[in-house]
Amino acid sequence: MGGVRSMVKKGLGEMGFNKGGGAINWFPGHMAAATRAIRHRLKVSDLVIEVRDARLPLSSANEDLQPSLSGKRRVIALNKKDLANPNIMHKWTHYFDSCKQDCISINAHSRSSVKKLLELVELKLREVISREPTLLVMVVGVPNVGKSALINSIHQIATSRFPVQEKMKRATVGPLPGVTQDIAGFKIAHQPSIYVLDTPGVLVPSIPDIETGLKLALAGSVKDSVVGEERIAQYLLAVLNTRSTPLHWRHLNNRRIEELRNEYEDKHDYNLKDLLPNKRKLPNRSDVKYIEDLVTEVQCALHVTLSEFNGNLEEENDLESLIEQQFEKLQKAMKIPHKASEARTMVSKKLLTLFRTGKLGPFILDDVPDSPNPVS
């Protein structure tokens, strides 16, 4: 990954990094206030569900809150497991188990998946149930890890557990120490009452290194406008190339690869009509088929360019040259006009959307540590 690190350090000064790869300051004022409020609520919470992105089991942790979380009962919920490589996910759950940290991979949109999480939560609270009339469970996580989706799923499960007269959108738990306003939550159990607190998302006040920042940006936890879509797409391509991912897309039709290889040798003039999203006008083309074809075109473009690459992926200049070629091929694959002034941005946005929606396959960007460490 040497080539990746060298490449992404280039020209990142405007992102807030110093030349030595120092921290980025992406911490809006409202997030600072949320962090203070969460610290107060942590003091009275009986258990914390820390939601992380399954593609970033470590990088999506809220480092600023870890000292406070380490002393609490905690369950780490690795959300978006449908976007993560299941084989590597198994290694991650084994890693957290070796660290003696409760961890479960979930899909926040799946009722059965969320039910398993709540069963684990109730199991962890069993030791305090006998002596506490009301128990509070807190949900925390950096932006865009699916915390809101999880809260919504918990609410749906909660409203189905009680008689109609007890159903409510929000249950007021009451003021907590150090917090002036009432805290809203959802009741998920009776005798004792267990409430899940609805808490704001919060991002770490500083991101310790360039690669962590880019991983979070790639996963969508940092706004694209902060880093720039093109830079994030460059990082994505660097990761795909250094992992040889395009070479593992064996389901590609070899004949189609050869067709594309020949097409790339020709010069094409593209018209803006090629960008029109309405593909229903074409014979036997549904939107789903259009997306499938787009994915195939993109995968073929990356497969062809990487398979024909003769340079060294560990060399910054070689990697940059390959990525430049891939941008050109992707522009053709996506049928984006050559003369479009923002063509690279358009390519980047489409590529990032394909990755974030899992169309390019399941990924986990963090590497599993070699040995157990205190969980952060």
C-alpha cells in the first residue's frame, strides 16, 4: 500500500492536513455540543450500543469518546454487513471476541438482525435487571453509519411489543444529570422498563491520519464536499488496484471484455443524450438492467486497464498513471461526453455511488490487527 499512501498525501494541504500528515479538523460546533451532551448521558446509561460501519470496524470508531465508553457495558454493532465481505467480517468478529468485547454484525434495515442485537443487549443487562426499575441504553456513532436507521428499526420493534394503548412515537425518559432538556427514547422492554435513548451523531474532533480520513470520506461519514469527489474516487481506485480487486471479478464475460477492449481502441464522440437516465425508451431495458449493464461496463473498464498494466503499483507515479487511464476508460464506459467541463467529477460521483451501494462487491477497508489490543 506504499503507492497509495504516497499518492494520497499529494496535495492534501487544503484538506487541513499538515505536510507531515497531521490531523484534520472536521468538527462543526454542533458536533462539539453533541459530544458534551453524550458524555453527560453516558454517566447514567446502563449500556451503550456503539454503531460502526462494518466496512470500517476501527476507523469508524469515535476515538474522542472511547475513554468514556471503555468503562461502560458496550455492544459494538457493525452495521451495513450486507456491504462488507463476509469472510473478513468473520475475522473481525473473532478479533473483537479475542479482545473480550461484545460485537455483532447487523443490517439496520433487517428486523430479524435488529432483534438479535436487542436480544444481546437484554442478555448483557440481565445482571442489573433485578435491582434497577428503569434501564437506559444509549446509541452512539459517527455520521452515516446507519444509526438513524437502527433507531427507526428499534422503534418499529418496540411499538409491536406493547398493547395499542402503550404505543408511542417517543417516550420521555426525563431530565438527566447535567442535561437541562428531557431526553427522548423508545421503550423496548417492560418490568423493568428498558429505554433506548435517541442520541445525535457525532464525529471525532480530529482524524489522526490521512488514510483514516479518506476511508471515512469513502464510506460517506465525511461530506464529499470537504474532501472532493475526485480525490475520494482516486483513493477508491488506488485501493481497488493495490488489492487487485478488478482481476478477481471472474464473473465478467470474456467476450464482453474483448469487445470493450476493441471499443477502447476507437475514438468516440459522445452526446449529452447519452447521460439521460430514462432508459425505458430503449427496447427491453428496465432501470435495473441499465444499472447492471453500467456495473459490468465499469468493472470491465477497470479489469482491462489493470490486466494490461505493466508498472509497479507500489510506485506513486505508476499508480497515478494507471488511475489517470482508468478515469479516461470510465468516462467512456459511463458515456460521459469528452467535452463536459466537469466530466471527472461526474465519473467520480457515479463510481462512488456504485461502491457505496455495494454494486462493486462487498468490501472491508480496515485490516484486521495481528494481535488483540484494547478495543478503541
